Amino acid sequence: MRLSPQSVYASLSLPRNLRTSRPSHFVKVLALGLSCLTVHFAQAASVAPAQPGSVALEKIAAQGVSDLQSAEALVEDLAASKRYGRMLNLLKQDYNEESGEILMMMSRGESLEKATLQLAKRAGSETAMGHVVKSAFILFPLNQADLYHYLQQHLGIRDTLLNKWAENAGVLTEPTMPAPDDKGLFIQPLIESASISVFDVTADTRAELLYRRSGAEQWQQARDLSFEPVNGILTGPVVYLEAGTAYDVKVVLHAPQQPVREIESRFTTRADKPVIDPDKVYKLSDIYKGGMLDLEALGIEGSKDGYAKIVGDAGTVITPDDSDKYAIFTGDNSYIYFENITIEGARVHAIYGEKGHDIWINQCDISGWGRAPNVMKKGIAYEMEDAGPINYDSAIYFRQSGVITVENCHVHDPRAIANDWSHGHPKGPNAFLAHANHPDPQFKGQVIVRNNHFTGTADHRLNDVIEGRKNAEPLGGFVRDSAIYNNVLAYSNDDAIEVDGGQQNVLVYNNDISHTYSGISITPVRVGPGFVFNNYIHDLGDLRGKQWASIKMGGLLTSPLGQSIILHNLITTKRNGLTASRFKDDNTFWTQVQNNVVINQKDANRSGFAVFDPQGYPGSEYINNYFYNLSAGKPKIQANITVPYEFDEAKLNQQIAEALFIKGKTVLLPNSDKYRINNFTRLNEDGTQAIYGIIE
């Protein structure tokens, strides 16, 4: 029997990030043929790729496949293809039968969840059950989170076994944050922002967010919370807050066919400086005797009631011996505040610790760290002939740690060097390496990197300026609730900021970025939403003068399932602005891009795109952005634009674009009340102009 498109659609449930009670949106998704869980028919195949399982179902419908052997053959063909081979590399050959059975049940109208559950319960052993579950996860990566939670409730096996199968497929099984309060709310304050998360909600619930300074009468409107499908929560930040200040917050929940529900709470932002234990204040000149400063050996740490403080002076410079891997070693000690520390040298990392938390570094000067490039092979640096390449040598690196603040620091002139892309993926030193996956959820993330100057030089480059560890994982990089802002970042052979990984309410804003191969990497977003706003990205170029993307995105299918939010950035570049980049051979991404200025100079085959989004994921939106290519004399875009720039006739022209390109770190364009973003859009004094780029 040949199946109709309608019957194939019926077998697939939309992931929660695309479910909605609004028929118009659902119709739009079906019309585009782009849903991550709907089948891509021939007329839509050139618009966006589907998940491997969706492509297989399309072929089953088109070819009238009715037997298991033919379904297995389709899976084998996909596994051998260039497009899907990398995605299916976890799908071992002996899983083909289970994969075929899932697809055949779905082709007859069964949902993914029920097909997986029925086949798993019929399996003759735990091993066979695992094959079924892992096959479903791998065939439908954008359904992983929904399927995992469904199986938790209905499969009836021990969690450790299900978690093992899920983790093998890259599914997040650990909590990213502490449990919510009795109102279903979790609030994570930082110094000048706070993240608000609401649990036990549905994807079609709208969550208005309001806030005010405690004691004030007038509520301020923040941006509505976003649905985050990995954990099934509504979440988002309030930004531009005052340090050490109490705020009231109100979440108004509008769920279909439910009464409006309000949740109120109160939080206090963190102070500009930590509380210091007066009995634990140390002068660096008193405790440093040369070599490596080992705080673990000295037993220096504070407590939640007060940090230990180490204060330096102009005459005391930490200069480790050649054999010392670190200049400062904190071990797993916590609650430590450094002030006015100067470091010159360190064989690998200048400041290093592991599994600690609440570390604060203020006014540091770090140079000369990293392994010496004694041996060069094909453009790549090695310390010794028989050693591996020099990589990840960091001025500041806290492994599996969290609640880290680095501010007002100058990090410059590493000893180690980085290769450029002509010798393969760059390897070499970085200024800051984020690995904020502390074992305790209450200390995960919460990294603040602000008001710093991190830079290489034109001839001596960093790899990434700010880099993330384990950045393909949901608990990789900055993980959650972090802020990278007000920094000057320059001279690397890869990214200025690599935010890849969890990116759950990770904020990247007000940074001045230049002289790097790419500006900001958000490839992939494993949890999200991540926010990139009001940055100034300009004068890109690596050691050779080559450049790729101002903001690069990708990996939604191979490393699902988070959204990026990109707002009010000012990007002036020769090559590309917002750009699809392959991650594990997948360049699909999910984003909201609104109120940005992107102006490009070159117009060539792969250059000059304000947006390059060839896959066109249906959840993505491009709203009211000023896009222009100076060589083409018009915007150069490969994307589905949701709403064009509102003032195009008056402002979208060569003369104004050229003026904006050379204006510098901040530009003003007419404010649009229709597209103003609550709490994010900043206006000039009279409220007529919106600010793009750096806010001073």
C-alpha cells in the first residue's frame, strides 16, 4: 500500500519547541515541509534537510515500502551517505533491524514514542531493548528529549539503564541546575543579570516576565521566557540590573484553556565585590616565596560567610620555575578572592584549579604562560619532539568548576603560539578556558568574565581568546547562567569567544571583537537558550588575514537541541555575518535574529552574506535586521526572512550603509516600537533611536 503524505505526517509528533496551539504556525510548518519531525517531500528537499528517520519515512512513503528488509536497506543507505553518515555512526549495523521496525511501525501511523515503547517492551533482553531505544534516539535526534522523558515514565526499567542508553546517544540525563522552589521557580542571580526558570509547563504556554526594584511601584516588562525543550522549562534572563540590589519578579503564565496563573518571587543580585573574611586577608608578599603559589598546600580558602583574600602589589610578581606547570594552583579550594596579581610565566596554565567554586580574580596581569614552541611540525607547535601538539594552555583554567568571576584583567603575550587554519584546526593557547561543569548542580556555570582586555598580537596569536572545554556536550563550556561582557578580545587564529556547549542562559554582550578568524562561535547550542547581543564585531582576520564568520552556528541535528537569540549586534566585516558552519557535518541551527546591523564588504561565491542559513530550520526567525552588502549594493542573504527591515526605503541604501560601516563601535537607527525587545533594546536619551553595538 502506498502511503499518503498525510498518513506519514500523522506518525510523527512535533518536538515541544515547535508545538503550539496556534494553527497558523503549525500550518506554516507543514507548508514549508521543514519540521524537524515532519517528512521532507521532494518539493521541499532543497529547502532544509530532515532528521535521518524522517528522510527514511519519506522514502518509505514515496517507494511504497511495506517489508522490514527494505526498511533496513534504507537505513543502511542513509548510514553510507555523506549527509547522514556522521549522524548515524552510533547506529551499529546490528541495530538495523530495530531501526527498520521502528520506521515500519511509524509508517503505519504509530507515534515515535509508542513505537519505541512497544518494541522495547517486546524485546527479549535488556541488550535488545537497548538497541531499540538507542536506534530511536539516533534516528530522531530532535525528539531525543521528549522521547527520553516519555520512556522514563512508561518503560518501567531502572533509571541507570535508560540513562546509559540515552547518554550513549548524547542525551542530557543530569540536572543542569538545582530543583525549583515550591512555586516551580528557579532564579539564578549574577551581578548585573538574573535567569528565571519555570518548571512544570507546556511548550504552548506563554510566560510574561515582569520585574521591578523591590519597593518600587511600577513593574518593568522583560522579554517573555523561552521554551527550552531539553529540560521542558520556560526560561530566560533579565539584564541590565544593578549589583547588590533586591528585585521583585512576576511570571504571568498563559496556557491554552487554563486560567491565567501568576508567580511572584524576590531575588538579590550579587554584589560588585564578595564579602571578605577579615581573618583571612593575605598579602601576596607575605605568602609567596617563589616558584608556584600552591594555595591547596597553604590551606588558604574561605567559606560561604566570607572569602579569603590575597592581595598583590607592584613589587611582587609570581614567576614560577621552568618545571612548574602552574603559577597559581588552587586545587579544589573555594571562596578565594585575588586582587592585583601579576604573573609572568607558567609552563602550562597560569592559574589552575579543579572542582572548586566561588573563585574571584580582579585586576590581574598575566603573560608568558604556555609550553614553549620548541619544535614546529607542519606549522604546528610542540614542546618536545615526542609530545603532542601544544593546545589548551590557558592563562586561567578552572576544570569542572563553577561560580567564577574574572574582571578588570589584562591577559596578553603568551609564550605558546597557535597555528592558523592552513595547517588544520588551530591549536594553541587561550586567555580563559571555561569548563563550568561542577559536580554539584548548585555550582554549575555562573561564570562572569567582564571588563577584561584579552589579546594576542598580530604576529603571535591565541587559538581562541575565550575557549570552552567539552564544548560538544550539554554540560560543556560555560554550561549555564553565565555572562561574558564589556571585554576587548583580539588576535586569535580561531574564535574570539567559543561559547559552544550547554549555553543555558549564557549571555555574551557588549564585547569589542576584532582580528580573529571568527567572532563568536555558538556551535552547537546543546541546551540554550543562549543570548548574543550588543557586541561590536569588526576587522576580522587571522594571522594570514583570512576570516570566516562573525557569528557561526550549526550542529542542531548532530548535537541537539538549543536555540540562540541574537539581538542588537553591530557587525562590519569583509566576509560573512551570521553563518552556518558544520559541526559533525551538520550546519543546521535554530535561532532568533532581531534588530541587528550586519554590513559586509565582499561579494563572492562564499563571501559577503549577512546571513548564510542554507538549511532554514523552521523555528528560526529573522526580524527587522539591517542587512547590506557594500559591493553588491543591496543585502546578500541566504535565509528565510520573517520580517524585513522596517525602514528599508529610508535607510537601506549605499550611502547610509557606508556611513554605518565606518562609524565605530556604536550606531543609532530609528527605534521601532513594533520590534522593540523588552529589557534588551536600549534607546538614546530622547527615545527615538535604538542602539546597536556597544552600550556605554
